[in-house]
Amino acid sequence: MIAYINPAALPALTVAGILFLTIHVLAGTYVVRHRKQLFGPDPKVDGDRFATRSLQVVVITIPLLILTFRLVHELVGLWIK
């Protein structure tokens, strides 16, 4: 490990991590609740296909899930220390 976390900064890092995770989960909830508006069919677009819209959902949700699990993993690691 290149650097160590200062134990005095651990509470501030935990609070900042929880705040960031909360904002991240709220953004994910917004995307899930408004998926019809964000990824629904658009009659103005030529060649609008269901497969294209499905790929858009995958491109957004998979990195969102990976980032969420990584954030939770780091916060749990901070709490265990």
C-alpha cells in the first residue's frame, strides 16, 4: 500500500463516503423510476429500436451497479478498521 489513512481523518472520510453513497443511490433511484422517460421509445428518431434502448439501459446501469458495490465495499472496510 502506498499510503495509509490517518486515523484522525477516518470519521470525516466515513461521513463523506456515506453522503456520496446516499447521493449515488438517489441518482440510481431516479434513473430506475424515470426509465420510461429516459429510455422509452421516441417517434422522432429514425431507426429507434428496442435493442438500442436496451443497450442504453445496460450501458448506464452496469457501471452504476459496479460503482455502488465498490462504494459499499470501501465503507464497510472503513467501518471494520
